[in-house]
Amino acid sequence: MKKKSFLGVLLLASTFSLVGCNNGTSSTTTTTPPATTTPSTPSVPEDPLAALWTDYDTYTIEELIDMMTSTASKDRYYVKAEIVEVSNPTYGQMTIKDSTGELLVYGTYGADGVDRYPTLEEKPVAGDYVLLYGTIQMYKDTPEIYSGWIIDFQSNAEPFDPSDYEEMTLKEARSAKKDALIKTTGTVAAITNASGIVPNGVLLVDDNASMYVYDDAFASSVKVGNTVEICGTKDYYIAQNESSNAEKWGYIGSNQLTDIHLLSNDKEEKALDLSWAEEISVKDLVETPASEDITGLVYKSTAVIHKDSKPGYVNYYINDLDNSTGSYVYTQANGADFEWLDPYDGKICTVYYTALNAKSTDTGTVWRFLPVQVEEDKDFAFAQDDAAQFVLDYYAVSQFDTVYQADPKMEVLTSAPENNLIDLSGVTLSYASSDEKVAWFTSEEGKTIFHIDASVTKEATITITANNGNHKSATATVKITAQAKPVFENLITVKQAIESEVGTEVVVDGIVGPSLVNKTGFYLIDDTGTIAVQVASETELDGLAIGQTVTLSGTRDLKKDEGENVGGQINIRNATIEYNEFGNVPYPTNAFITGKTIADVLALDTNDSKHTTEVYVIEDVTVTGESTQYSDNYYLTQGEDSLRLYCSNAKSQYGWLKDYIDKTIDVTLAPCQWNSRTPYACCVLSITDGEGNTIYNELNFD
């Protein structure tokens, strides 16, 4: 074999980037056109690989593919190419290209064939030129180099000078402007992972702050406890498809550093000092506005770890001591990267964690957590002097809305709900109103019922008192407004809303019908028709229930993806409940379509959006289910015809149908076109079983 040539290429520092910091371009040779009127001949760019590794017998990618079989070759072959991307730094999986094509490299090692890619002191990244020596195979119709040894590489990085970066503490870096070049030092506190448990970022901490660093190659080269010095670029990351919603709620993005150059790594795995972390309740952190720049900051809470495992997904939650208030742990690996939390499931723990980022939707934002350290608090004892205040904060105050437009006739708590984590059994609740002509409480059949008079608009203050025997008591106040029904101009029917132009602001009266699925909202129904309603915020659903009479405002919309023969979903978007008369009346069904079959629904023209405002009543239907490792679906079957229900997780969203699988029922359903579906998928509004019992879809309602 020929000996390896020495290129004399020295890297100034190990360079890491999500897409590679090496954005250098190949040089080209151009021919200066003669100063005549004769047309010049365009120059052909030189192949930058042509002059490299000329003393090796190399093959082109096209030649390697032509030689491949389904069995890995015993011989190794040389190939020189440019790295397109390093898709898995843990194994050195990459895509390479030359002038003849592209090729997957399953895994890479050093020139000795022993040290894997992430352990190499110097390693090529995207944009670099590399000389590989590897075995080849055709794996499931995909050509690949199975095992590639990195014999040599030439960096294509843009010049990097650490003096261009301003040295800062992590606290200072957090406050720096976007795109600032920053040099900083910290200890790796946690490593985040993409799908396949591939490291893609780390949380760095120092003596008084913390910050997220997003860079897959860097994350693959460090371990928790390593103290590193890095250079990077300040960024605030927001997913592109969430940017408009993030702006709506004032969320500026995940505070982080990217495009990392690793200057040093002590490679020690020292214990973390998180004594500086602010102690906070999970409830207070969850309720922190998205406009506050808290991402990447470590907090300390007494909390409960909750694992939610269902077919197709696994989620972990960090909850408060009511075991309800909290948020989910951010995973891109279906929970597999947080299996270390399993021993803490259901236990009260001391948790160090951060809000890594926020998910932004039409209806609000949700902080997504990253746990850093978790330790079971075996000595935890809930103080009974705190019980009264806890019941007020977590259960009692949240019963009340700020505005009432009709008498809610609402039963209120007189004792604490059951809590299997802490003892609240001795707490009792009582209520008083500052103006009993506006708001008052009655005792009816042993229950305490809250009333208001909405004939005039007036305020009252509700005082809630929590007692716990000889232990400390607590009080809280809630200001409520009884609001007389206003006169709405331009009030229209559901049918008129359906017929309005896209983008028209509408005010509509109707009855709250069953829930939407995969969207935050419900169907609004009156004598003239049915329309899907997406609310502006999840808080619009507070206290809302099927059968209530409401007036709402919103924008007549048509949700339409690009696609042939797809008309889109007619809906009212960003809806606000302007007035709620409460009550509980049957929603009208006279506009529903009867006498149809599953075959009729399957045959509907998906290019006609009006079908998404129709509701079909179909008799003698069988519910069937299908489950795989990653997904599950429910179907409505009639003879040989089968219609899929619109959902993202059937067993979660249609769990209420579980008892009716393989049984014959009658069903009301609405065709859906929220995304391109041919034929329509459908949302079930209700079913009626063989005994005449009707069960409604209440997914989005409390």
C-alpha cells in the first residue's frame, strides 16, 4: 500500500458547529476573457479534491457504489470527498460527496481503526475534505461505507481567532446581544439529545449562572462534570413554525450559544455546585410569563417526578406537590434519554432543573423542562402550618373566574381535594362576599353553591378562609365582576359565519358543542349549522362546557395546506368568549345530515371545504383500533369501509371510546381538513350505544 502523504495542515483549535463552523468554499480558476468581441468560453471550476492525496489509489463515490453488494466487503477502499454533514457525532456517521455523487458513511474511526470519531483529538467536520479508508456495502438498498477510517483530512474552516471573542462570565453572556462573539468558561451540568440519543447540546454552569450551548459536535466531545473553555455566538432560538406565536406572547427564544470552538477541556468529572440556584415552587416557575428571559437558568424545587407511558410515546413531568401543576421534560428521543428518572417516578424529590425553552402555540406558551439533578427527599415532611395556604393557592382561588355574565350556580370546595402526597385532610374552606346583592353563597343539599346577579354590571370581592384546626389559617381574596349582557352589533348566525369571507371579523351566537381534536377549541352549533372554533387562549376554555349558550368573536378562517384536491378547513380562529349565559341546553341537531354511510363520507369531495362544516349521523358503526410501536389509530368501520379518526394519539385523545371497540354504535362525526387528507379523516362529536346512552367528546373541557 502507498504511504500517507503529510499535508502540513494545522487546526488553530478544535472546531464544532451544528452545521459545522467550516463554511469555506472551494477555490476556482477563471480565465480572463480577451479584450475582443469574440465570446468568451465560461471557465470550469477546478475540482478541489483533484490535487489532494494524489499518491493514493482512490475511488470515486460512483465507482464504490457500482462495486457494492448486500454483504460488507472484506477489502477496504480509499475515497476522497467533502463532508456534507456529520449526522451522528457519537458514531461519526456522516454524508460525503464528490463530483460523482453522495454517499452515507455509517461510522468513522481514526487512522488506526480503533478510536471512534468522538474521541479523536482532531476530527473533520462538515465542509472539510477527508480521505477515508473503508469497507462498503449495500444495506437495505442504501449504499454506504460501513466502517470508515479517517486517514487524513484538510480543514476548510474560515480563519478562527480567539481574540475576536470577548471574554465573559455566563451571567454576562446571558445578557449579551444576539450575534455577539463570546468567550466563556463553565462546567457541563447536563447534555441534551436529539432523536436516537445523539448529543446536540449542553447546559453549562459556573459559580452563579447557567446557559445552554447548542452544538452537536461539541456536545458529543464532553461529559458531565468537564470544565471547558469555549468561544461561541450568542443566539436566541425559536422554532421557525412557532415564531409568529412566540412574538404574540413576547417570547424572545431560548438563550444560548452556538457555533462552538472548544479551546480547552480539563476532562475531569467533578461534582456540580448548584448552591446558587434560586429556590422556587414549580407553580411559580410554570406561571412565569414567557416574556421573561429565564431559559437555561437553573432553579431548585421540591417536586414530584411523574412518568406518563402510553403506546407510542413516553413523557416525564416535573410537578408541584399537588401532582398536577407542572410541565413536561423536553425530549427529542421519545423519553429514552430520561430513563434515569424512572427510580424517582411518583416520589417527592429535590430537583434542580431549567426551563430549556418554551413551546409557543396560538393559545399560549408552555415552559419545557430539563432536569439537571434529582434526589429523592426521603426526609420530606409537609408542615401542617402550610396546609391552609397550600389549599388556597392550588385549589380554592382557581375555582373563580374574574368575570361572570350569568349565574354559574357553581359548587365550591368546602374541604381540600384528596392528595396522596401531602396531608391536607384537616383543611376546611368557607366563603364570604363583600356585596351579597352581586355575589352570594347558598347551602343546597349539603353543598355550597356560588351565585351572581348579572342583571347589572357590578364588582364584588370574595374572601376565602382556610382553617386547619389548631394550625395556621389563611385567607385569600378574589375580585369578581358580574356583567350584564351587552348589546352586540352585527351579531350573526353560524351559517352566516360559514358564508363570510376569509379574514372577516365575526361575532356569533351559538351553543358550545363537543371538543375539537388536535386543536384547542370546540364546535359551535346553532339551528343553522356547525363550525369549528379555535380559541385565542386556553384560558377561554376555563369554565366552558357543552350546552352553554355563548357569544364569541373571532376571525373567519380557512386552514389550508398546499395539495391537490384539498379545500381546507373552515373555522373561526383566535376566538374570544364575549358572553357566556352558562346553562345546559341540548345543542340543536336539525342541521345534521342523516341517512348516510361511511362509504358516503369516504366519497366526499375533499376539494369542497363546505364539507368541514357538516356533521353526519351514521348508524350501526363499529369502532376498531390499530396500534404500532410508535402510533395508534381508531377507525369507524361499516362493512368493508373504514374511516380513520383525526388524531395524533388515538388512545389518549379517544380513550373514551376504548370500551366500545368492536361494538356497534351510532355516531355523529365531522369531516376534518386541518391538514391535507384524502379522503377526509373525521372528528367524533358523540356516540350513542346500544342502550341509548349518548357519550360526548369532551377532550378540551375540564
